[in-house]
Amino acid sequence: MLSILLVRFSSIGDVLLTTPLLRALRRRHPGARLVFVTKRAMAPLVADNPHLSDVVTLEPSEPVRHFAARLAALGPTHGLDLHGSLRSRALRLLVRCRWAGYRKRKLARAALIATKLDIYGRHVPVPERYFAAARHLDVQPDGDPPEFALGAPARARVAQWLAARGAADAPLVALAPGAAHATKRWPLAHWEQLAARLRATGMTAVVLGGPDDRGLGGELAGQAVTAAGEFSLQETGALLARARVLVSNDTGVMHMATGVGTPVVALFGPTVEQFGFFPYSARATVLQRALDCRPCSAMGSARCPMGHHRCLVDISPADVMTAVAPVIPFQPSPASRP
């Protein structure tokens, strides 16, 4: 029997962007055993994926040899390295099966950052690059977005949380103001203005993020409900599924939204489309500025190399409201009507 290991240890967006490949493999090989291999913290992203046979997680501090022995015991026939890390390369040496990987295009990325010379050639999004690892398995992208399947407990928890805040039937706009690196963050003052504008139109803004984003949620508390640090990955997905739209920095939350079918307005600064991580095959609008200094880094940095951060500062709250308008039936509150 065909038994395939799909290895992607992290992070949120990268894991979800593998799901078009999972879907294609299941359709082409309906009887195959598809096993997703990831870190325990990332497992909720694929735990309910209908195309998988199993999810095997790397436990914290587990030695690679011990983990490899657990995978080898499954008797895989194929291994797809969708990560290209030292750990995944070690598995390729320790687990005997037919392995394949994909090109990360690091040279093209480095050239674009350092010299602004684009040698990428044809633009291929990362979800489609993953298909190179399965080239011997006769699968092709179907053009549909990623999938983030949600369990009933997550949906119930979010419904309860919203009801407790009097927002059970409120029209929601999700906001994701956090990001791992400062240069990927839209200015806080812009988020405050956006939240105020949304509130004036009758929408309820909800701030999403992890525990590190609680401070941002607090800053916006006067104009938005904060759920930063409140929810698990599955619960965050369940809240996104109830939102009319997500406004997000370039973060994993953006891909979670596309995975549950929620429209996205994405704000891109230091990174560019050639890197492959724009919202994939989804109802999405990407706001960005054409500046000679972009891209300035592969994943963002602590400070703008030019000192002005215009790539995101120059995207105004009015620009975002214009992008949001087509997916929100604005209903101005009485106080905001002329």
C-alpha cells in the first residue's frame, strides 16, 4: 500500500499552505495512507483535515533518532520533505523510503533582497512549489485555497465566548495587528483609526493573536474586543470563520483565514509576492507600496533599514477601509450619521 509521510514542522502559514497538496494526493491516491509529520504545537492545524490518515507529532525535546524510529515503524513507502530543515534532512537519512523535496529558491530571494534583481522567473506560490516534492506521484494543483478544518469543540467555545460579550450575532471584522518582527507590523496608530472607523459603521472589531499580542489588544480595547491570547489555533480558526473579513499583517493568521474561507485584506511591507507567501487562491486583497527599498528582508526585521518604514506607514486606514468595503455591508450607527 502507498504510505506517504508529509513532513512540515512549522510554522502556522507554512503548514496550512501544504493542504492543497494533501487534497491533491488524496484525490489521486484515494487508498493511500497519508501521514502528516509536524511539531505537537502545530498539530491542531491539520488534526481534523479530512484527507489525512494520521498526524504524528514531534514531542518537545524528543531526540531525532527516537522520532525517526517511530516514523520508520509505520513502514512508509514515500517521504515528502516540505520543510528542508536540518531536522527534516536528518529524517531523510534515518527513515528508509523514497524521499523528495522542493526548492526554496534561497538564491533568488537573496538576490532580490540584496540587489533588487528578480531572477525568480515564473511566479510560483509556495503551495505550488510543494508539489515538486510529489512530482513522482502524479498530482497537480487544483487552484483551490488551503483548508483549515475545524472541530466542533472549537466552534462551541467561540460561540460561548462571543455570547458572553454580547456579540453572538454581531457583524465581526477580525484584526491581526501582531507579527514576529517589527517591520511587518502596520503602525498601531493606523490600527486604532481603523478600529474606530469600523465601529462607526456598526461593525464589531475583534483583535486576534497569541499571548505576545495581548498588549496590542489592550491598546485597541477602546475600539475593539480583544481575543489576543484567549484562543487555541482551532478556536482562532473558528472565530475567523464567523468574521466577515480579516485585516492582517503578513502572518500565519492570514493563511488561517483563507483556510476557513474568510476574505482577507493583507498588509505587506518588507516582503514581496515573489517569496511565495501571498494569500493563496482566496478572496484576498493585498495592500502594498511600490518602493525601491522593497524587499528589505526575508521575514521582517527589528527595524527599518532605511529608517522610515514607508512600506507600511504609507498604507492608510482609509486605504484599508476601501479594500474592506466590498465584503462588508456598512450600517453606520446613529451617532456617525450626518
